[in-house]
Amino acid sequence: MADQVVAIVLAGGIGSRLNHDRPKQYIEVNGIPVIGYVLKTFE
């Protein structure tokens, strides 16, 4: 049986301190949403 790894990514917040109109996890940095960097790390 193969070993399994589970990750829970807590991605929440409205980004009010960033003065942005969408949640901070969806704000793009270098063309990639912040959540994308996190998910890529666990991929």
C-alpha cells in the first residue's frame, strides 16, 4: 500500500488591509493567484 500525504490549506480572508476588491488568496502575483503558489508547493 502506498503512503498517503494529506494537506489542509487554510485560505480565507477578504483582503481588506490590501484595499482590494477580491479575496487575498485570489490576488495575482506575477500572473499567478497567491493560492496557486501554495497548491503548487503541495503538488
